Amino acid sequence: MDFKTNKPIYQQIVDFCFSKILTREWRAEERVVSVRELSTQLAVNSRTVLKAYEYLQAEGIIYPERGMGFYLSKDAVKKVMRIQKKEFFENQLADMFHSMELLGISIEEITERYNKLKKDGS
């Protein structure tokens, strides 16, 4: 966790969980790390981890099993990708287009560079 950034700790935990899901370290319909375990592992307050898990639950990414903990939903990867694509288009892509405009870079130049990178396999 980066305690010096403006990004809330619970959101950094959500991002950490997203990474575990997308790399398949956490598998569909298997139990995820407990709130207590993750708070110890990340050296954060367990209430902060719980807040992140509540967000993941609200998005349908994890679900609780009474007395057993949280489990990853079978379509968690799809849901995480949907959320991250939305954030990309709303934040990073918007910032990139703003920078392009400031630098006078055209869509054609971007398309040309993209196609070259794709062709070169980079």
C-alpha cells in the first residue's frame, strides 16, 4: 500500500484484489483471503479491508458464505474487466486525449503509432 498517494487505502486494496483476480491467483468460486489475513498481509486496518470487500460484494465480484468467509463469483474476471475498462475510458483515456490536444497530436498519428507497435509486436 502506498500511504503517500491521494488514492484511498480501501481503493488500493480493491486494486490489489483486482490484480489477484485478473492473474487468476484467486479462482472463481474459491474462498478468498479472509479480512483478518489480508489486513495483516497488507499492514492495514481490518475495517479498511472490510470496506474494500463490501465494495467487491456490491459489484457482485465476491459473495459471503455464512461462517465460511468470502468467495469469488464465477464471473468475477468479467466484472473486474468491465469496471477497469470503464475507469480507463473515464480517466486515463480522457487524460491522454487532453495531453494529445495540448501537444498537437492527431488521431491519425496515434493510429499510425498503434499499428506500428502492433505490427512490431511491442
